[in-house]
Amino acid sequence: MATQKLLSFFLVFLVLLQFLSSAESQAFIGINYGQVADNLPPPSETVKLIQSTSIEKVRLYGADPAIIKALANTGIGIMIGASNGDIPALASDPNFAGQWVSSNVLAYYPASKIIVINVGNEVVTSGDQNLIPQLLPAMQNVQNALNAASLGGKIKVSTVHAMSILSQSDPPSSGLFNPVFGDTLKALLQFHKENGSPLMINPYPFFAYQSDPRPETLAFCLFQPNAGRVDSGSGIKYMNMFDAQVDGVRSALNAWGFKEIQIVVAETGWPYKGDPNEVGPSVDNAKAYNGNLISHLRSMNGTPLMPGISVDTYIFALYDEDLKPGPGSERSFGLFKPDLSTTYEVGLSKNAQTPTTPVTPVTPAPATTPTTPTTPATPVTPAPKPTVASWCMPKPGTPDSELQANLDYACGMSGINCNPIQAGGPCFEPNTVASHAAYAMNLLYQIAGRNPWNCDFSQTASLTSTNPSYGGCTYPGGNL
């Protein structure tokens, strides 16, 4: 009898311990704290807001002293960033790297729980041929500075990548890194392997839906009931786009022999409003995506290729950033308003473990006029690529300097034939930077895989279904 009572007590203790651990710590849920805004509350108020939620980690895009100080003694993990502009000095001068670590880390650590230093943001796919080769030396010098301060094993050094580092991600089992970044990426991955640091990526199912705006695709992107998509290589049925995108990266790492490198999702989110011509932004869709994502992470199901664990995921974003350029959606990702109220509820408060039930997928109208939720048609296994031809074109108003950089970048890539825009070629006229850049950017998009992230070019390009071909100049498009 005594043994039975002891066993019962032990079981109750284990259940209680598991409950307390789940309630008090969800270290896999983070938030992006951007500051491209002029209406944000003071850091002290923001930290109180974060403490009222189950968010355990915060990603900063820089190393703002006021925010780092405000987060002291909270136990919240902090990811800080060295800007792209800091990379040349960090790469060329170990003393500068040491001073950077001293000023931005040692001055606050360990009271402020700095866990990762990100060196640069989406550098590899930026097209900046001067900056890209300096990324690894910069990371190495920061790592050496941490080692000298006896923090090498406690604070990781990484960099954040766009999903366009992949040339192929569908099906997920076929995921491959783009060979045009081959030497650079392999050297970076070797750095991660040697230092136990994660590969950081920015998957956005929102962009995947924009390229294929059907109800069944929306359901797949929002973690809602759908027929799923069977991976023809592995036979695995994927039930949501987030898992499919993350596993595409996992497959790419495995294919190159870097199975031990962990993946961290540095950004993912869904805008709650946008411009009239944008497909997908709405409060219902944003609430469904972020709420279901949080539930998915809490389930600890993981992804099919990484079962039983939740990938560390930083949701974009804490607040709207009203000074950001680009379409309206770029300024509408915030989960909270500047007055600290919620934009919409996703179950992040400490006394909420599951979000409110999301709505049925909505097929958005071309304008932002409210739409009525409708039940999708009988689900079918959707094609992963756009069902209509698409072309990648520069955004109107992009400066010639940026277009020239895109042109040089695209034409410098292996497999890209820019002869048609050379003198005498069918697309040489009109002889303008804008025209030549448009051809080259579209060609790279078509060859790189025709994924939405292949048409980014540091947010200077967008997809169109209107064929830009003219006269004797034919722009590649459709299924190549």
C-alpha cells in the first residue's frame, strides 16, 4: 500500500512539474522588435508588455542600449545585431570587433541575457559583391572577441538569410541551396558547425500564398484544414506551408552534409492589412496564421523531418513600423499597438495557452473591402508553383543605382545569359538601366526556382502576371 501511495505521489509530481515547465517557459517563441517607427512606447513599457506574455526571446535588429538595459534581469533572451554597415570594419579590424563586443555585449551581460549576435541581415542574397565576401571574416572576428571574453560557448554568432538562399524547396525533400552562393554558404555553414551556432532563415508562407492565391493554398498556409501536399520524394504528407518551408532548409543542410546544424526561424508573420492591390493581408488571416503557428509550436510536434521539437521561431513583429518603405503590408505586421493593446488576439498572454479558434479561409477581394468567410471548395492537392505565368519586375520608382546593382548581380551569376541586353541583342533597346535590369532580374527569378523569395532583390522587385515582352524581345516566363 505504501509503495502504491509513493508511486501515485511520484506520478502526480511529474505531471505537476511538466505543467509548471510548460506554463512558465516556452523558450521557442520569440518576437522581432523593429524600430523603424516614430511612435513606439518607451523600452521600459515594452518590456513590461513582453513580460505579460509567454514570449521568452526578443530579436533586435541592432544593439539599442536602452532596450538591452530595459531587458536586464528579466530572463528574456536577447538576439542583437551588427548592421550590414558594420561588416567591413568588423571584417578588417579585430580590434574593432573587440570594441564592438565590449560596448554592446560586455557592458550589459549577464544581467541582460544576450544569447545571439547576428552579423548582418540577408547579406548573401543582397547582391552586394563587396559585402558578401566580408561576412564570414566579420563573423569570425566577432566569435574570436567572444572567445577572448570567455563567452564563446554562451553567446552564438550567426547571420540571417532570406529563403532565396535555396534554389529548390519543393518538394521539401528536394531542398537545395542555390549553387550560385555555393562557396560562400559552405564556408558559413562550416563556421556554424565548428561553433555550434544555428542557421537563421526567414520563411514567409504569406509570400507563397501571394504567388498562388487559391482557397486551398490559403488553408495550407494558415495551418487550417486542407488536403495536404504529398512530398513525391519522401512520401510525407505536409499539412502546412511553414513545415514545408523549414523542412526544405533541413533537406538542403542534410544534402550538403551539415545534419548537426540547427535551424532558427528569425522572422515569420502575416500582415493584417495592406494596399488595395495586395492579396492576402487581413486581420482574419493574420490572426489565423500567427495563432495557429503558436499552437503548432506549443504542440511540440515539430516538422516531419524534425519531429518532437519546436524550432525556435521569432514572430514578426512586436509593433508596426510606420516609417518602413514599400507596400502597406510592410507597415502592418505588429501584434501590438503603440498604446500596448493587442492588434488581434493570438493567445500570447501568460494565462492563455491556445488562441481563439481562427476563422475559415477567406479568398480576398482585389481591394481591401471586407469579405465574407466562405468554406473552400472540395480540397485538392495544389500545385506548389503559380498556376499562371509570372514575371519578376522592378518596383516603380526604384533608383537607377539600385537597379544597376541588381543588374550587375544577376548578370554575374552562373547560368545567367545577359547577351540579349548587350548591344545588338533583341532586348538592348531601350538602352536604359531600368529596361536592362528588368530583363536580368526576371531571368534570375525564372532560373533560381520561381519562388516568391527569388523575386525580392532587397525589396526592389515584385511579381506580375502581365507579360513584359515587347517587339522582338521575349522575357522568359511561365514553367521553364
